Amino acid sequence: MTLLCTSVDEAVSGIADGSTVLVGGFGTTGMPFDLIYALIRQGARDLTVVSNNAGNGDTGLAALLAAGRVSKVVCSFPRQTDSWVFDELYRSGKIELEVVPQGNLAERMRAAGAGIGGFYTRTGAGTLLAEGKETREIDGRTYVLERPIAADVALISAHTADTLGNLVYRKTARNFNPVMATAATTTIVQVQHLVEPGALDPEAVVTPGIYVDRIVQVSS
Amino acid sequence: MSMVSPSIVEHTDRGPLGRDEMARVLARDIPRGAYVNLGIGQPTTVGDHLPPESGVIFHTENGMLGMGPAATGDAIDPDLINAGKFPVTELPGASYFHHADSFAMMRGGHLDLCVLGAYQVSASGDLANWHTGEPGAIPAVGGAMDLAVGAKQVFVLMSLFTRTGEPKLVKECTYPLTALRCVDRVYTDFATFEITGGDQILVRETWGISFHELRSRVDVPLTVATP
């Protein structure tokens, strides 16, 4: 059952200290800015954040990091020209980093959402990022066992939802959002448009409402 | 012994290639109709030499096939970016998909070719392009490890020498590896190379240097193909 929230603050209520939080977006595209700002106001701390990047500029995820709420970041690409908030925290030892190849990051969340206990992949075989991980020869090639990433909460962004939680996205703002929606105990979505059931073409729904727990409409 | 002319072209009447020329030379070797992913940085500029009429379809790992050229002016849409996070355009016939699907098509061997930059490439085709391993360096891998093992062919676009003159084509990589034995070709300012999996690297074409001089400046066994 999808809960329609009247404010972003209501949407993020109850997120506990120490939670693992998936944050949608690729850079700032498709990032759920309003939910992140609500999470800063809500006050949960000691969070593990899983996102492709580690914040851009001083907004969105970077603001959550700057507020000191995040103890660990799991991401594929922290270092960017505008990642100064993360860079400073990392260099001063105030934040832990786990670097995950981007495809493994997506697939590990997909596995969690699909009830898969792990998967063997060639990505990373023979590199630093496979050290200490189980490997297996399959058809003459080396594969590395990667485990699922399941989370307490996913904060995601979509373009349009119906009131049953079915979601559609817009262009490359889709990115990690649909896969994150499947991998969390509580999936919270901010949308620009909210419509009645029947208004979305069922053939075009990307995230079926079964994955969505809370929706809040924000101004675009 | 019959005289067989080796299949190498040596352009010694000019200097090494400029950055844009390197991208053009690489683009020349991309087959019509190929599905191609261009890495961030200099590899992205290969697209400038492959207009839509080339039939090449660009994949960007943040969830799109049929990516068009960079967007400018009113065409800039914050919801439509490439892997380098720059605004791009959408060509007729484009499609969007989420990240797990985007990397599944890459890792599943459906992508014909990727172009990546590199710190080092080894004689056996090992690639090092994600981390210098220096103290204080913040590691960032992005999609490089997935692309390197997933694409059917991996082309590297890089300068042949570092700023201090060290060759980047090496016997064994000293930087942390991205993937083992994955590189097929290396396009540089001084020469193009083909990695065959054998003991020697084939040199296809040189600019501003002869094959013999190249051999003396690169510490890996080089040869030329015999037709």
C-alpha cells in the first residue's frame, strides 16, 4: 500500500540513526533534492549512503554530507571537480568510503530487490576491488562473487506517479532510481506530477507501485 | 627470399597527432552501425567525428542508447546528460533504461566497442585507468571496470608518453589494474597499436616517428604485421 504524503517532512519521518539509505541520481540528474533536505531537517545521523557519486557542489547529497550525518559512502565515482565536501571529509578521515564498480553497484541492488543472494561477475576480477572476495572459474574465465546491497530506505525521484505508486521517469533522470526502488525496506519517492490511477499508460510504467511505500509531490 | 612489404604506414614527414587528430584516426576504425560507448574525457571527442549518418549508435551508461551530440542553448535539458554529466541530445530512435539494464547490456557482451582513456596499457592488454594508487588519491572507478570486461572490443585513446616522457605502453602495469587482457587496440599521438595476445604488439601506423625509432623509445616488443 502506497502512502500519499502531504509534505516531504512527513515522507522522511521515522528514518533511524544508523540506517542504510539509497539515494537516486547520477550526479545531480534524477537526485531527490527535496527528500534529502527533509532528511537533513529530520536529523538522522550515522547514515550509510549508497549513491553513484558522493555529492556535487554544496547542494543535495553534498549538503547531507556537510551536515555531518553520513559516516560511510558506498559509490562508484566520488572524485569529481565539484566534490569538495566529500574530498575534505575523506581526507580528514571523517567519512568511510567503499568504491564499487558502477555495474556492480546497480546489480548488487538489483540482486537485493530480486531476492538473489549474490552473483558472479567478471567485473573487477584480478583488481584491487576484488581483493578478499570469493572467485570462481566458469567456462575458463574468472568471476568474482558480489553480494546484494539491501537498504533500510531508498530516497528516489521520478517524473510522474499515480496514487497507487506506479512511476515513470524522464530521460536520463531515470538512472539508478528504479533499481533502488526495489532494494529498500521503505522506498520514498518525490515526484513532480501526481495523477489518478488510469492516467498512466500501463505499458509505459517503469516502476510498478508494489515497490513504492511513500510518495510526495514537489514543485518542479 | 621474397620481398613482402609490411603493413605499416609511417608518417615521418610530420609531427605527432594532435588531440583532435587522434580522435579522428580512432573514429575511422569504428564500423558503421556499431553500438559504442565513449569514456569520459578525451574519448568523448571521438563522437565529434561520427555524425548520425555514420550509423554508429552511442550508448551512455547512465541509461541511454541513441545519444546525440552535446546540447547547447535552449536544447540543454538537466534531465538529459552523458556519463561525463554534460548535457547532450537525443536522436530519433533513442531509448532510455535504468542503470542495472544499462550495465547488463554492457556486461552481457551486447556492446560492440568502448573507447577508454588509460594511465598504462601492458603488452598483454592489461588496462590501468582508474586509480594512481598515490597516497591521498581518492579512488573513483565509475563504469570503467564493467566496460573493460563487457564490451566486445576495447580501444584505448591516450598519449603514448607521460608528461615526463615515460612510455604508457609497458611490459607490466605498475598502476592498479582496471581489467586483465582486455585491450584490443591503442590509439596514441605517435602510433596506433594492435594487441594480439601474443608476445609482440603490432604497430599499424606512426606519426612523427619511424617504426625503428619507436622501438627504441618503448620498452615492449613491437613488430609489424606481414600481409
